[in-house]
Amino acid sequence: NFWIILFLAIFLSIIQTSEIFLIFGIKINLIFSFIAALAFSEVLDKDYFLISILIVIFSKFTPGIDRESISILIAILLFFLTSKLFSTSVISVYLLTLVSTFIFYTILDYQFLAKNLLLVLIESFLNSFSAILMYGLINKIKSF
């Protein structure tokens, strides 16, 4: 199961760099959605961190650590900590992804968030919906 989830993480990271999931000019953040779904699944903690770090590595094709990578790493920590504080449910996955998208944009570029609040809100809803779908997929994979 670990290898299937790892393959899915790498696959989603590669898709994230394309324009496949562009909806009305808004790109779903598959990385956030997948990390949120992983945080609420019962993957072992060390496996969760390994997969999360690999997601960051494969989602960036430029050398070095930039603000986006740092934000994603902070989000990984947030997802991990929050998943231990909330019950495992679809509502928790949805709310965590919604809030984390806003935190991501606050850290990455708060001015963009202030100027494009509606756009970020729409992306937050799309990310949350995507996270719920991935949560269901991960649970199906785990049941094999």
C-alpha cells in the first residue's frame, strides 16, 4: 500500500506542474489536497513525512528552497499536527484544507491574498473538494 500511495504522490506532483486541472483559470493545488488526505489517513508517521517530503521535491523542478517550498513544508507540519487534534472525518479534511489554503497564501504572498480574496476562496473550495476525493481514494487503496 505504501508504494501505491508513493506512486500516486509522485504522479500528482507531476500533474501539478501541468495545466490539466485548470478550472475556470484556477488551478487545484493537488499537493495540498493529497497532503490533507494523507494527514487524516492512518499512514504511519514516518511514511507520511517521507511521502510529504517527496511531494515537495517532485513538485519543484527548480533548484533551491524558495518561499513556496517553505510554505508547503509548514503546511505539511500543520496537516500532521492538526490531523492528530481533529477526528478523522470528511468534514475535518474539508475544513483543514480550506484553512490551510488561506495560511499557504498568507505565508507565500499576503498581498496576493488581499487583492484576490475571491479567487483564493474559490481555490480553497476546489482544494477541499479534491482533498475529500483523495481521502476516499487513499482509504480504498489502504483496504487492498
